[in-house]
Amino acid sequence: MLTQQTLPDEYRQLDDERLESIIRRRREQLGKRLCILGHHYQRDEVIKFADFTGDSLKLSRQAAEQADAEFIIFCGVHFMAESADILSADNQKVVLPNLEAGCAMADMADVPAVEEAMEELSEMTDERIIPVTYVNSAAAIKAATGRSGGACCTSSNARRVFEWALRGEADGGAGGGKIFAIPDRHLALNIAVDMGYTPEDCVVYEPNKLNGGLTADDVAAAKFILWRGYCYVHQLFTPEHVHGVRRRHPDIRVIVHPECPYEVVQLADDVGSTEQIIRTLDAAEPGSKWAVGTESNLVNRLAKKHKDKFIRVLSDAPASCFQMARIDLPHLAWALDNLAEGNPVNHITVEPEIAADARTALERMISI
Ligand code: 13P
Ligand code: SF4
């Protein structure tokens, strides 16, 4: 278990100009040995130093492609840095500038509870249950998924992976009778409905209750068993936000991330992952109006980029991911100073056995 190395006070006392000059100097000094990755939800002052920006999967792949980069600084959250470590070469070191940058949703599922759930559920039905684990999860859960014949998914490929899980083995699928979707209940319900199922085909597994609070009849009737996790950033969007913005702007289009609650997704005009939202707004007509149900840093950046379109966050209050915000200029400057001195701090390493099984689940997803 990696313990957080503490940011020395001196970095907190430096102003932004000084911190930015440290970061620029260290980047120059490390040259091609360094690659900085920035997730779309990252704050502006940090993401401007990223060599590549993207969603979590795109960035992990990017990490794997940077063969020259000995050091990868991941300006995202912990599960993303773990995926980068799993998919990158053995000689590459992945650094998360602040270990407190976790993901609240990923933390809602821990491996003993997930393994217990898999056991309980398999005793409650004769049908094959295939775990499908959202990339927003710890490496150990991805590994348990890989060992149980399941696959990972992201918000952009979840439907494809769900279809694979339920397809017969003769047709290249996993031959599952049911899916156990971990950890985001909203994403899973939204995808199930998109595939033509109904909310009645889904049941929620409550990890703090015996058998998840489910009876054998509940499990028999369900096609999808949903771990009770959610993202607090996307869960804050409500149907009232959609009605309110439409009242104020009758010609506005509403686009939301599939981590939003089902009722919100049902009212939206479009639903898509971070990358899909960016592509849609990039291609939108000048003068068009958009209310976007996802993290505020990304939405505000899109609004600045497309001054000829009206783009705003769907909610009235900002939708901020506080974990992502824990990567700031002081932590980035400190991580770079230490790298340059050959002493990487907060180096993310996934144990080899866990990494091997997690890679199975990730590679299965990539091949679907
Ligand atoms: P992406 O997979 O689109 O990067 O989303 C990650 C995330 O944390 C969404 O809340
Ligand atoms: Fe996790 Fe939600 Fe933050 Fe994404 S936005 S990293 S799901 S807490």
C-alpha cells in the first residue's frame, strides 16, 4: 500500500507565476523522458501543461504509446493512474501528484465485498453471471472481473461490452444469462434501457446487506444486477434542472453523461461520454444552445472554446469533482522537482498478479 508523501509547505507558499516557471523548467529539462496526461475534468491551470488530454481510457492508451517517456505524470484520479500503470511498459513510472485524488465512485466498491457478492449471487441462480466493471474502479476489482470471465467498460463502450456479455459463446460473446454491473448503478441502468430493457429488468445490490438485500426471486427475475455505486458529481443533476433550463431557453439542447440518473437521461436530447460530448459540441452549429450535464471544468472550457455557441452547465450550481481538483500547481511542481532529481513521489504501482488479471479485463474490453 502506497502512503502519501506530503507536499512540503514551501510549495504552498509559492505564487502561481513561480510554480508555473518551475513546471516549465522541469518539463524542458526532462524533455521526451516525461509525458504529462490531463483528464478533461482537470482544472485549467493544470491541464494547460498536459501533453495529451482525454478521457480516462484514451489517456491510459496514450500512456502505453509513449515508448520514450520514462515518467508519466497523470493529472487525473487514482484509478486512471492505475490503468496507465497496468497498460504501460514495465520501464515506465506513473506518478499521481496527489494520492488524495481518488474517485468517490470507485471507492464505493472494495474487493472483498465484490468477491462476496459474486459468490452470493452465483449461489442464488444457475444462470451464468458476467461481471462488467466500469473503469472507475480499483485495479483489484478489475482483476476479480478478469478472473471471473468478465470485462471492463467505459462510458463510451459500455453498451458494446454489455451486449458481448449477454451474447452466446458461439457468436463470440461471454454467454452470460445476467450481468453484474460494478460500481455505477446509473450508468448500468441507462445502458440497459438503451439496449431495450426496462428498469424492471434491473435490481440494485446493496453491499451492506446480506445477499445484497435481494431474494432468489429478485435475482431470477433480473437481467442486470447493479452494484449500489454512483458519482456524486453527476447524481446532482435532476429532472427539475432540465425543465428549468428548457423553460428559460426553449430552443436549448440538453446533453448529459450516462453517469447521470435515469430520469435525467430520459429527459435529455443526447447522452454521451466525455469524449462524445466534446465531439458533439465541436460539431454543433454556430448559435446553437447547449445545457451539459457533466463536470464544470470541462463544460466551462467548452464554452470558452466555442464563443459562437451558448454552452452552460445543466445545473445552476457548479458540478465539481473535488478529487480531480486535488491535483493543483503546487503538487505538480513538487512532483516534477522530485522526478528531475531522480526521486519520484507518489509512484503508482499495481502488484504484478493484480495487474495481470486486471489487464485481462481491460484487454477483453479493448478487443470487443
Ligand atoms: P471518462 O471515462 O469519460 O474519462 O469519465 C471518467 C469519469 O470519472 C466520469 O465521471
Ligand atoms: Fe469519480 Fe465522479 Fe470525479 Fe468522475 S466525476 S472521477 S466518477 S467522483
